[in-house]
Amino acid sequence: MPLTPTKDENEAPELAATSPREVRGLVELTERIILGAYRGHPWIPRALTIVLGVLVVTCLVAGVVRLSLLPLIPLPLFAVSAYALVRIKAARAAETDRSLVAWTGLYTGATLTGFWLISMAGRWLG
């Protein structure tokens, strides 16, 4: 068996450029990760809903226990996350890839910012 390629070497770069495994940038990599996760794991929206519910309940319990409104600061951000989650479920059902990635980004950003605000409220109260 010969160790040299049997095809014309000029065809290889064209084949490599059209390879479905090649990722050209960070945006395409992010899209592939998000779309692959949502397509491969149908339980992800339910898990995101549970995470958001736990964070909201944590804020409400902390507000009651501490008798302060400071732990309730992240709730508007969690409301934005809940709206983004509804849009994620709609985009997933309609199979629109761009909107699924955009709403997932909004959900992630709002949830992480709200989670950060919970930690800051704990620091301010502590």
C-alpha cells in the first residue's frame, strides 16, 4: 500500500475548506455548541426553568428572612430571563437557529447578572 496520496494534491484544500467539521470563528463555534445541546438534549429547557425557579425562590426567601428589599434586586433580571426562556422554547419548536442562539445569550446574560447581584446583596447585608 503506497504511503503517498493517490488523489491530486490540488483538490485537498478545496475539500478541507468545505468540511462540515471546520469551525471558522467563535460565533460559529458558539452556534454549534448551543444548537447541538438543544437538539441533542430535549430536557435542557426544563433544567433552565428549574434553575431560574430556584434563584427566584432564593431571592424571595432571603427577602423574607432578612426583612430587607435588597435581596429582591435581581428579580427584574430573572423576569427578563423567564421571558427569554419562553422565547427559547418557541424558537426551539420553530427550529430557527439564529433566534435560538440570541435568546440563549440573553437568558445566560440576565441570569448570570442576577446571580452576581445575589452575591453582591449577600456581601452588602453581611
